[in-house]
Amino acid sequence: MDHATIAVTLSIIALVLAISKWIYDFLYAQSDTTTVRRTRRGSRSRVEFLEGQTNCFITRGGYLLFLVSCRIYNDSDQTTTIIEKHKFQAKIGRRWEDAELYSAPQAVIFPSLFRNSLPVVLEPEQRQDFYEVFALDELIPSPQITVRLKLEDKNAKTINCQDTLKHRVDERPVFDMLFRVLE
């Protein structure tokens, strides 16, 4: 075999591997898995949406509100983690749209909200729960939507958490439902 044949063979193998990875990623994103957790290499932290909690979205009064509860873990046994930034996004069609923090006087009285807690310092092997309300000025044509939460630590490492939230109909005020003030 000459060098040209070897180069062509290796190029074809590389192309097949790249296409198969793209197909796998596409099919994995389309599958019915509800939670995807990813951490960037070197990160000792992870974040997960709390199951059985109030993770949903509500449309009311022209607003689309996401009620989100998550837990952040520091899996390191020696290093303190400091979370400095967060971003919440919703997938509308094929694009990820940034959702903004919902501003209301009631939102600032709960001490566990992200907006009141950043930067978050997690000692080794510690975890902490957070609740937040995000708003989006988009209409969603489905009773469920894929969302993701991105956290960034002080070393600019990103921690992602992705899940599918369902629409909830509830006549009680949003914050009473989220924090279970009313029974």
C-alpha cells in the first residue's frame, strides 16, 4: 500500500467516526431520558434537579414562570467549591433561550434563592439545595419543555444539568405553591 491509500483509508475512518458520534449525540438528545448530568473534566462539583419537587412551568398573566429546585454537590474531599455564576435556559424549537430571574417582592424573602446566595461556597463533601423562579417571554407549544441550568465556579469550570419540565395548572399563587406555604 502506498501513502495515498493509507491517507484515504484513515480519512474515511475518521469521517465515519465523526458522523457516528454526531448521530449518537443527536439520538441521545432526542431520547426520552429526563435528566442529563454532565460535568466538565476537572470539576469536582455536580448539580441535579431535585426529583419529586416543584420543577415545572406555569403560564399566568402573560408570564411564563419556571419553578426550579436543584441540589449542588461538592464531591471533592479536599477542595472547597465556589459557584459564582448561573444561567438558566429553555429549549424553544432547536434553540436555547436564556430565561431571566423573575423579579417580584416575594422572590427576595426566601434565603435559598440563587439571587440571594451567590457566590455559593461548598465545603468538601457538602451539598446545598436551591430554589429559583425564572421567567421567559416566549410561548411554548407543548405541555413540556427541556431546560438546562449552567453553573460556573471560580475557576471558570462549567457544570450543566438538563431536564424536561412539565406544565402545571394550579390556582394558588405561584410562590405559595413553590415554597409550600399553603396546604
